[in-house]
Amino acid sequence: MHEEIKDILKRNNLSVTGSREKILSLFLSKAGALAHGDIEKKAGEKFDRVTVYRTLQTFVDKGIIHAIPTADNSIRYALCKDDCSGGHHHDHHIHFVCNHCGNTYCLDDVVTPEVRLPNGYTTSQIEVVVEGTCKACNK
Amino acid sequence: MHEEIKDILKRNNLSVTGSREKILSLFLSKAGALAHGDIEKKAGEKFDRVTVYRTLQTFVDKGIIHAIPTADNSIRYALCKDDCSGGHHHDHHIHFVCNHCGNTYCLDDVVTPEVRLPNGYTTSQIEVVVEGTCKACNK
DNA sequence: TAATATTTTGCAACAATGTTGCTTTTTTCC
DNA sequence: GGAAAAAAGCAACATTGTTGCAAAATATTA
């Protein structure tokens, strides 16, 4: 487990540091997505805010995590399943925000649907965010 | 035109005030969506920041405008075409962000596609944001 | 392994964004 | 026109995000 973290960092040509290990382990140990605030809290006052910002940015650049926009204007981050190398994310899955527990999940099995745009528009990326109640909260 | 603005406000049981008329006219005169910052600038230093925040919130509550989440964490607002009464928005159209001119548009003619979720999940709302190049920028 | 080069961290200061309470002004309604 | 209600403006504050730089940690090379 701990080795896996180091592996991921090394594979992406990143120095292995305390903050990176800690933040990455948070992502690995949690199913849902994390907002910047969550990470600051969960990391336990141990790291400077600036470090968290920079670490997240580094992870996004390297394609380790990706950002999920949500309606409440708080960006959340989640691990990229496949290898999104060099910041070029190709996550064709949709995102789900549970209105009950507040968690955000990547539904990796649900593929982004086709969208027919009017003439003249060209598409580079499609982001689908579904709100509702998740599996756990529906029980 | 000016009367239309007053009409909209009155129809929603809102007092007719200078800031509301001004902000609403910005929305009516522009095709794309507006971010809070845009409005502050376009209103021409005339209104307090707090007033802009509160006016936008009021408009969202009344269903006059709706918020569009984007990847860069800046919420944009656009007029609701139909009457989304009492803050209960039913905008089933998709949103388009142009990477070239930066504008955000509501594509009212493009209906949100169906999304099949895994068992256990229930949907209350679907938000689709497409990034790419818009009609005007593709010319 | 020790010395050096590189990278990352933490700090401080700052900028931007958003919020709250309260007083003054404006609008509405009679 | 005057009273009641609503909104605007102001100040102060909280949160969030950014930048430059010195100190510390990590990686690299001999």
C-alpha cells in the first residue's frame, strides 16, 4: 500500500515527499472525490495551505487526479483510473453528486453520452454531472 | 425594452430598483452567460459588490436566472428561458463553453441526453457542459 | 556515503472572492 | 404624502487562492 504510493509518484517523475504521500493516500483510501478543503482538514493541520494547492496542481498536471466541476462552485478532485499522462485527461465517465451525503463519485462504468450540437459548433470535451441520491443513501 | 425589465421584476414580486434593472438589462442584452465579475465590471462601478451578490441570489431564487458550473470554478449565470418559478429550475438544455472566446452559451435546442445509471442510484438533475469552439469562433 | 544540484516546503504578504450585521436610503402600499 | 417594508451601501470580516523568497528536504553525482 505504502509502496504503491511511492510507485505512483516515481512513475510520474515526482519526488517522494511527505505531503505528496499523505495527500495521495487520502485519495486512495476514499471512494469519493475530495475538495481542497477536505484535504486540508484530513491532512490534519500538518501541511501548509500553499503546499496542498501546489500538490493538487502537480497531480492534475501529471494526470494522477482530475478536477470535477460542481454546481456549488467547489472543485473536487478524484483519482484518474487510467493513465491520463501529461495532463491530457481522457475521462469519458460521468460524475455523480449525492445530494444526501454530499459525496461525489466517478461512475467509471457510465460513458459520457453523445451530444448532437448545432451546426458550427465543435466539441473538445463533454462533462456530465448527475445529481441525485447514491446507492448507499438509497438503502 | 425598459418596460419588459420592469415587467419581469413585477411578475416575480420584486421591487423595481436601479441595480435590479441594470443587472437584468445586462442579461437581456447579452447572448452568453455572465460571471459575477463580468457584472461588477459592466455595471460600471455603480453598485456595491454586496448588492450584486444579493441581486444575483435573488434572481436565482426567483428563477429568473440559473447558475452554470464550469471547470474553472467560476459560476456563470444565464437567463432562464422558460418560467422557472420559485427557484425550481427545469432547464433541460445543455451548456456550451467556448475555449476560444471564453463565452458560455445555453444551447436551448439541445436537450440533455438520457443517462443510464447503475442500480441503486436515483437522478434528480443532469448537468451537461460541453467545451469546444462556438459558431462565431469557427468562422 | 558525502557533497552538490535540484526540488519542494513553509512563511509572509497579498489579492480576489464571498459573507454578515447594521444603518441609511429607496420603494411600495395605503 | 406618510408609514411600513424592502433594498442598498458601508464596514468589517472570513474564506479562498496566488506569488516571491529563504530554508529544508530530496535526488543526483562522484
